[in-house]
Amino acid sequence: MQALFLVLNKTEQLNQVLKTLYDCGVRGATIMNSTGMGRQLSRQVPIFASLGYLTDGDRPYNYTIFAVMKDDKVPRVIDALNRLLGDLSRPGTGILFTVPVGTVVGLAPELPATEVQAGEDQRNSG
């Protein structure tokens, strides 16, 4: 199992990100408002005020989304998120990383791959 974390700078794309996760078979995620270090320092510590150029306009926060999933889903999710958000290595896009998870209790059961695919086919045909 892996915990996938996405710090989403493009907050207007939150619903699209959640739909993408769902379409990849991820049935649960947690969303938190978050603030980057550069933004916080530029507002609170005068010596770091020049870091303001690193922030994106007046956007006060990011979303940090995390989800636990089986290892085999991670490549598909990362590929789909890269297609949606663009190259995550570009500045201002976001950060994505995974962390191995040893034990999980309370994770919603996954739908079999055939049900996930059937749901995608049904949405795409309508």
C-alpha cells in the first residue's frame, strides 16, 4: 500500500482532481487547506518578503490531498494527474509524492477493476 500526497497549487482544479482519482479506482481521499513555506515566510518575516515573487498572485492556500491505495494503482494515478495538471515538475503546479504504508484500518473496499472500467465506459458514453 502507498499513501499518495498531492499539494495542488491550481485550487480551481480540485473537483477535476477528485474525479480523476475516482476514475482511477480511488474511493477515498482527504483534502486539507495548506499554505506553502515561501508564502508564509514572505508574509510573516520581513527578511523573506522578497519570496513573494514565488507565490501565485493572491491565492491564500493550496489543497493537500492524500489517499491510500494499492501499489499497482500508483502509476495509473500519477499518469492521469500529470495529464490533467500538466507537468508537475513545472514551478507553481504542485508536488506529488508517495510514502509506503505498513498497516491500514478502515479503508473503504475497492471496487473490482471490471466495475471501475464499466463505470468509466458508462460515463464516457453518456
